[in-house]
Amino acid sequence: MHKIKRDDMVKIISGKDKGKTGKVLKVDTKKNRVIVEGCNMITKHTKPSMANQNGGIVNTEGTIDISNVMLVVDGQATRVGFEVKDGKKVRVAKKTGKHICNWKGGKHGKIKGNV
């Protein structure tokens, strides 16, 4: 289990976009990098092709190292820990001690309840 997951709200703590918050679009666990919505924008110059008739200049989100982001819970950036509850490993917000939902039925980054 990883501390940062897709659809989590995170705050960037280092780099050119320091202080910005956004939703995680993709997590690359092998390279330990994340793509955050609207942050670390990269300009790509593309040639016209069969798939892209116009070509031109395209802005896309670039990857950010996972160590440069913090999970945002209840509007505050917090560290993430783990706890075993009912035989399952769950994420816990270090600041508040509350469980963070990490199953498909719940919303990622939302608080489940008290410990």
C-alpha cells in the first residue's frame, strides 16, 4: 500500500510550484512519481500527424517526485501513517489521527472517522 493514491488531494512542498494544491491524476509506483492536476506544466511542440492533424504547442502536466508532495486532509497538509484495523492495513492522517478511506467505494483522501 502506498501513502499517496490517485484522486488524493495533495500540496506541493518543494519545487517551482511550491504551495499549490491539486488532485493526483496518476501515480507511478516504480519511479515514485506523481502527476498533479494543473501543476508542473510542460510545453511540448508536436508535429502534425495522422492522429493530431493540427500539431502545435501543447501544455501537459509533468511528473513530480512523490517526496515533494503531502496529502491534504480537512484543508491541512499532513503526513500519512499506517495502522492495522480489523486485519486490514489503513492509512492514517498523522495530524488528526483519523483514518483515510482507501477503498473503491469511498472517496480517496476523505476522512472515515476517529481512530
